[in-house]
Amino acid sequence: QVQLVQSGAEVKRPGASVKVSCKASGYTFTSYYIHWVRQAPGQGLEWMGVINPSGDGTTFAQNFQGRVTMTKDTSTSTVYMELSSLRSEDTAVYYCARVRSGSYYFDYWGQGTLVTVSS
Amino acid sequence: QSALTQPRSVSGSPGQSVTISCTGTSSDVGGYNYVSWYQQHPGKAPKLMIYDVNKRPSGVPDRFSGSKSGNTASLTISGLQAEDEADYYCCSYAGSYIRVFGTGTKVTVL
């Protein structure tokens, strides 16, 4: 069955970076884009960006450009999202979600990773 | 990209219908027939309920339906049930791989 399994919770200091992983299984890794979405405590969903697992293409939301990096390891079917220069407002649950090439909706989501930024 | 506008909350009694609006611009909702809706229960990941404006994935009850007119999309839940109490988010394609979410709506079953 399709699974997106994310890495565990993280606690970081302001100014640090965090790298969250999303391991895909149960489908052809290169046929689906992986998006990242975050949700601050008590707040709504915020789209961060997307990576094309079959190439090197990435697109980021304006709010995160210059601070976010998305990479992939095709050999392990894993996508990584790294966010730098963390501040308290980055405290949130970070989700990965897949979108089939040629479609426009998130059909499977990871379980979420809580990132807490605190001094 | 600004978030799409949704009402903060809607409510209804069991068996009633509720409709959630999702207002964007001609650059997102109005420009593409690629609006999707997600249900989120507390502490859980979002779940796809509607895609491409009005299509239901397998396993989603047919009491959930979607539509769009101009820059506003809508999700209707007919025959409201207790398990429908959750947060709902719309999401629109906005060109060049970009997505934009709605502000979210809390549905309360009275």
C-alpha cells in the first residue's frame, strides 16, 4: 500500500536549520511529485513547495524562497526538505504529500513532523 | 500568493446540508478547474474529499459534492453526520506548479 513515512519530531534553536525526510513506498517513486505543506499550531495549511522526483526541478512559495531546499534520493525513494534560519514562527507540523504527474491534487499525505523552534 | 478566503466556521444539525465557500482570484480558483478539498480531524493529516472541482475519490461518501462559479468554489455536505465534524480546506492550482490553500473552515455538527 502507498505510504509516505516522515522522520520524527525535532527541536531546534532560532537560527538553526532542520531537515525533514519523507520516505515513499508502495508506488513508482518517479511518477509522483512530492509537495511540502506546513501547519502552525491552531492555524491553517500553508503550501511550501514541490520537488519533481524524476528530475531536479523544484518550485517554492515566495514566502520560503531563499530559506528552503528540497532534495531527493531516488535510490531510497526519499525526499528531504531543509528549512534554514529558523525562527519561532516556523514552529509547525510539516507534511509531505504526493501529486501524480499530470494531476493537481494531493492523494496521499505523510503523518506529519512537528518542528519546534525555541530558545 | 494570498490564501483563499473561507468562512471561519459553519454549523448544521444532523441530516442538514452545509456549504463552504472558497473565494480566490482569476489567477487561481477562477483560472483553473483544479480545486480540491481536504478534511482534517484534530491531530490527523488532511484527507482528500473532492478534486478537480467536483470529482469524488473512491471511498468518499456521495453526500460530499463540489462546484465552482467564477472565482468561488464551494463544498456542500448533504445529510450532515457526526463524523463530518472537522476542519475543511480548499486548495487551488495557481500555475507553474504553485498551490494555494484556503484559510480553513470548522464544521460543527450541532
